[in-house]
Amino acid sequence: MTRATMNLVNMEIASKGIELAKGKDYFFFVAIDGAPADVNIPASVYVSKIRDLTLEEWVELTAMEVEAPKPKKVSTYIRGNSTTMTPCARVHFIADRMLAEDPSSATRKAVMAACMEAGVTYGTARTQYQKWKSA
């Protein structure tokens, strides 16, 4: 069991065309510049410290194959319950990711559209976007 640091994890997974990035109380994987378009980007990891997992566990997370979600019809206004787990955290993750990729693309309209496409209800997306923006 090797103690994990951002540098060690990123050195181990660089050959896969991805790197580890830190959000607020979670970590997520992003494609490295020049990586092929079909690179497999693993899901976010909701731990507050990188040392909550060992280096081996971080590398193992990148090896997991994630089944592609089935396309579904998305309405502009989702009523009822969100169809994604942890919808509040999902809004913050999507907003952080959009801000990191292109700061001009993290507009309220774009973030809310991406959240609703991911299965978050309109009201949750609206409320959590405002909390993210004011943080």
C-alpha cells in the first residue's frame, strides 16, 4: 500500500491519457491535452482527501470499465425526483468541470442544461448552481 499524492497518481495514470483533478470535496479525472477522443474517463470520486485511498486504489479506479449510459429523451423541465444519485453534488461537479475546461462555457444556462441532461431536476439544478456560484 503506497500513500497517494496527486503527482504519484498522475504519473501512474498518464499512460491512459487521463489525469486526476481536484474539485471541492471530490476528485475527478480529465483527459490530458492530446489524448485520443475515445479515451475512457472514469467517474468522479467523492472523497475529501487524496489520501483516503491508496495509490493502488486510485489506479484501480481508472481500470474499471464504465458502461456507457443509454441515450434517453430529456425534457427541458424534469419534474419529481432526480434520476441521478447525489444530484446536488452532480451539479457542483458539472459546474466545476465546465469551468475547468472553458471558463466562458460555465454560464448558468449551459450548466443547467448539462445538469438536466444528466438527470438532475430543474429546481435542484437552479438552487445548486446559485450555491456553487456564490461559493
